[in-house]
Amino acid sequence: MKKSARFKSKKWISAAVLGTLLVSGVMAGCSSNSASSDKTTITVWGMGEEAKSLPKIADEFEKENPKIEVKVQAIPWDTAHDKLLTAVASKKGPDVLQMGTTWIPEFASANALMDLTPHIKDYPELDPAKYYEGSVETTKFEDKTVGVPWYIDTRVLYYRTDLLKEAGYNEAPKTWDELQDAAKKLSERGKGKYGISLDTKEQSLAFMFARQNGSTLLDDQNKPLFNEPEFIEAVEYLNGFFKNGSAPKDELGIDIIQGFRDDGILPMFISGPWMIKLINDQAPELEGKWATAVLPAKENNISALGGSNLSIFEHTKNKDASLKFLAYMNKPETQLKWMEMTNSLPSTKAAWEDESLKENPLYKTFGEQMEHSQSMPVMKEWEKIAQTYLSTFEKIYRGGADVEKELDQFNKKSEEILNK
């Protein structure tokens, strides 16, 4: 997922309920009605950098809805989770809130998010049928729809077309074998050159490749399958890039764009849509020398799906105004404006029919990959499982530990996490 999926929960909701509540810190963001006018005032909590652009969209909403005032409160991702815990415990919080996709189960299980299902008939913009199936999964809890996909991201392959051509590939690798072969050939260009950069801090990477190899990650009873052949083979495949020297084991002291640009030290990498603007801005000399492609396939080419959802606080006193705001934010035209402002990809299928996306090959790739993207399992324990995997894989790729033994241990730890 995007930034939201990477934040590690440090507290459970039960702890927040039982602990001393810092209600005063929440009151500034509480929903309210204006006493001095006939306007309804709703408060929106936006997270991270995106929240800085929200007031501009809110202004447009207010023009169409002159009896509703929107107050946006920007909250850093690193404090957002704890602030939400306090709001849930006190039942005093925003009307509308941005939710990291992996947070949905935790807050929905605490009855903090309003079920949108009864309101879809009046607000068709919220209809799950208008969104990609993978992103809809992140808005569900039990039999409820507790959010709507706002913006999305998935992972695709970025590659230097000129360098791949020199290695004998006129187009992007289409299979696991081709990706491995291309990376090895690129790494043989000389000392200090590699074929691909694999982000060992990316939580979703191994799970994504395991799915491509046929793993379901968990069985229908939520029992982990991380020591089954499909998962083991995927980890061995990823580790192979480090073992044969086609991927660097350690930080090179350069960022990925510099490595992509400077002599193509890192000519391939897997990442999300935000990299397009960064490459265009920071490496304009590469125009025409790079491209994006859907991920190479094994049994399939499933990618990881991230992004953010919008939800309504269960304890809001401004339900109708909040629903109107959600519906407005998820109109295709609004989402396209949001993409121009923040480079965040729209979640509605209709927005992807716009020429700005269909005619741009760099972005078009993401639309194609979205047809084969899935979120990580929607459960509150997943964050801890993913973090545990990262330390497991470090022992493998850096320390040379036995893959099967380490994954046996990882599977056991995951069972313990799920059974707590």
C-alpha cells in the first residue's frame, strides 16, 4: 500500500479505551455546527502531504454546497493512528477521516466507522461497483462497507528501455525467468552495476511474489501458509537476485532516481505511481529512455494494492453533510483534479477512461496493473506479520540463513500473532 500501509501500530484500541484519555487534544478536530450561521460545519482529518491540498478541493465543494463548511485538519501519518485511537475512545472526533487501508479492520471492529451500505442508493458515487475489486476489499468489514476508495496505488516495473535493449530486451521482461535473466545480464555490464533494485523494506514485496506463485498466504481459516512450497519458492526467487549479485544487498549511498539515472547503476525497480513525477522532475534527461510495465508473471502477475480510503466517523452529528462530501470527493472529475494536484491515482473506473490517463503510457500501465492487484489481507494483525517477515528476510538475504528453516520460524510466529 502507499505511506499509510507502512506505519506500524503501537497501541490497540482496548488500551486507548482503558487508558487516560487526552480528550483536550481531540476537541480541536471535533465535528461541530456553526452557532453563528445556518451552515453545517464538518471536520475532515487528512493525513500526510495529501492533506495540504485538501482545502483547495474543499473550497470547490463549498461552492457547490453553500450551506456546508469544511474544516480540514492535516495530521502527520506518524501521529495519526494514536490520534484516531483517542477519538474512538472519547467518541469525539472528525466527521470524515482518511484511513490507511490496513487500518480499516482495527477501527471497524471498534465500531468507529459508519456503515455506508444503507446510503449507497442515495449516493451512487459510493457504489462499490464503480471501483476496482481489489480496492473495494479494503473497505469491507464483516457485512459492512465502512469506507470508500479515495485514491489508489499499485506496484509496476520501472525500467531503462535503452539499457534493456542493449541487454537484448526490446520490451520489458514478461516472466519471472526473463526478469531474472535481464537483471543478471544488466549486472554484468561492469563493476558497481546492478540489474535491479529490490526494496528490502517494502513489506508487500514477498507476499506479492508469493501470490504470483500461487500462494493464498492464508487458508480459509486464516492459518498462515508461509512455509508452504509456493511461498518458499517465491522467497528463494527473490533471494536469488541478491545471491547472484544482480541486486545490491546494502544501501549504495544513492537514492533510486540517482541510481536509475547515473549510468543506470539500478536500471530496474518496482514501485508506485509517485515515481513518475519524481523521475520527470529530477531526471528530465532520461525522457524517452525509460518506461513502466506491468509486473512479470509466474502463474499470474498480481501486484500489491495500496492507497487511502475515506470513512465517516460513527459518532458524527453531521451524517448528511459528510455523505455529500464523500460523494463529491469520489466523482471522477474530482478525482482527476486531485490527481493533478497530488499525483495520486483515481480509484473510480470511470476516471481511468479519461484521456489524460488512457493516452499516457506511463500511467496507462497502472490502470492495466490494477486489473491484477490485491490488497494485503485485511486484518488488524497483518502489520505485525509484515514487520516480522522483514526481519526474517534480512537473515536470509544478508546473513545467508536457510530459507526453509527461517520460514518455518516465521510461520510459527505468525500463528502466534494471529492466535493472540
